[in-house]
Amino acid sequence: MDRYNDEDPDIYSMVQPVTPNDLYVSCTIFDINGNITAVSKKYPRMTFLKDNYLFARDLRKIDTSSIDNIPTIMVRSPNTILVNLSHIKAIIKKDTVMIFDTSTPAIAKRLGFFMYDLEMKLKLPSGNVPFEFRALETILISVMSYLESELKTHLSSCGQILAELENQVNRDRLQDLLIQSKQLSSYYQKALLIRDVLEELLDNDEDLAGMYLTNIKKFDPKVEDYEDLEMILEAYYKQSDEFVQQAGSLLNDIKATEDIVNIMLDANRNSLMLFELKVTVYTLGFTVATLLPAFYGMNLKNYIEDSNLGFGAVVIFSIIQGILFTLINFRKLHRVQKLTMMGTHTSGKIPKSSPKFHHSSSPVGTFYKDKWYYRLIYGSRNKKYDPSVQEKDAIWRMLNDDKPHNK
């Protein structure tokens, strides 16, 4: 784009944003030799429709008040092609191109670059290529170049954020990823609609025949002689399809990253909940252990204070009572933690054929799993589980069902 600034310093002033008006239509007109015959000229709407044999509904497709209209390439036989692709809204005839002005400043800048390209290409020797095909191809080149530029921006920004999230999950990076994901989704929809327009046009022989404005061809279902036009459309259809595929792949990467981050956050949240439960269990154990001494310390006559063994017996019994209560609660907690691959068992016992996922981040460590105090706190552990052939087949089917299917 910098070369445009060097060759034509007034390129930015070629097209200025216009104020939307329901009574007038503003457009810039190029003739068959690439000369500009009118710049941002206003025509009364009804007069414009009559002169170009258009309907009022046709102008809605190329409305200048917004760039978010659905992309469209329509044929109004025998002498008009309506084009609405991204930032370009135009009417192509056999010897004239009308480029509609826009009300958006950023789009007006793009139109300035496009009109400069259009003027240069229409002034080149045409050979045997009809005027309408050269104008349409110039529009497609401009649209694809901006799609490609925008895609490179998304690939660079999203790729950098994803790479940083692989090393560290950062809140600011997640927020940036959310913003980039929304922008990428918008771009994906835009590229997809443009690709679908070209695909529908290639599948409709009647519209292909109607796009021959210089050398008029009558539509005949038995005759398909549109190779020159199909080659032009097919080239840009493949290019737009490539943009759609790359944007879709990047969206899948972002979705996978979001799923992984959600799993990590869920795991951290579950770890905090488990820690709180353990603290609660220990607190209950100490509470139960101090309950009997509290009764013993009451100013009531219980005949135990006369015994020399009373204090020791109360302390030992309280400790045993607290340990037993803590052990029972921990065993219930670990019973809730146990998972099964083949289903959920409501009974207290877990079948031998069910794999068990044990707590792997205990402070005791894996080396002491066979010690009595480990079993006291965390419960007993069974040996390594070896699934049967039927269970392996079921797990394999579950994994395959979760994989995305390519269409």
C-alpha cells in the first residue's frame, strides 16, 4: 500500500465519506478506458433506478450506510451485475463501472486504494478479456488482499497469545484472547459468506451466462461454455476457502486452549475445596477430642478426680476418640473421591474391575503409601488396575466419539 502514497499523494482525498441520504445515490464512475467520468456524483434515487433498470430492493443490497450487508453478486440481465463484497459495492456494465461511496471514513480510505488499482488495471491492454470480467477480477483482488492482510494480523496476535498461555496462564492474556477470539469469529463469518457467494455463483449456470455483458450468451442447460469466467471465479473461491480453513483452524486452537484452561481452573478449584474439606475434618477431629475433657473440666462431682489414673485415662480416650472420628471422615471423603471409568456405583463397595484414581498430591508422598499412618489418613490403596479387553474397547470408542469429525 505504501507505493500508492508515492505515486499518488492525493489518493486519500479521492473518496470522502458521504452522509447517507434516502433521496440520492452517490457513486464514482469509470468508463471502458479506465477514465473517471464522475467523482462522488449524486443521482436522484428514482432516476438512478430507471436509468439502470433496477428495482428498489436491488439498492438495499448495496446500501452505503453500512458495510455489514450480506455479500452478494447478482445478475440483472441483460446489462448489469450488482456486486457487494466487503468494503466494495459496485454496479458493473459492459462499458461502465459504478463504485458506490461509503459513509465510513476507514472504508473510504480503502475505496481510495481500490479505485486507484481499478483505474490502472482498466487502462492496461485488455486482450480478449471482456471489460466486465476485468472489473470483477479487480474487485475480487482487492477483497482477497484485505482478507489476507486481516488474516495475517489475526494469526500473529492470536499465535502470540496462545504461545504465552502455554507457559503461564495469565488473566490479562486470557482477556486478550477473548477479544481476539471475538474479532476472529467475525472475520471467519465474513470470509465464509464471501466464499459461499462465489460457490453459489459457480453452481448457477444461469447467472454465469447472464454475466457475459459484452459477448451476450443465452442460457442453455445443455451447453456449458463458461470456462473463462469459471477460471476467474474458481481461483478466488479457492483463495477464500483457504482463508476460511485457516481461520477455522485458529478458532479450534483457541477453543482447545480455553477448554484446557477451564480444566486447569476446575482442578485448582477442586483442590481448594478438597483442602477446605480436610481442614474441616481435622477441626472436627480436634473438636471431638476436646469434648470429653470439656465435660471432665466442669465443676460437677463425677468421682474421677479422686483417681490417680483419671487424668491419663481421659486424655488417652479423648485422643483415640478424635483419631477414630478423623479416620472415619477421611475414609468417607476418599470414598467420594474414587472414580470409575465404566459408570457410577452407588454402593459403598467399588468393584474390583473398576479402575481407581487416587490422591496423588498428598503431603506424605508416594514412597510411604504402604505405611500405617498413610492408610490411617488416606485409606487403603489397591494394586494397579488392569482393564479387560471389553473395557479397553469401550474406552477407545469414547475417545473416538469425542474427536471432531472433518466435513
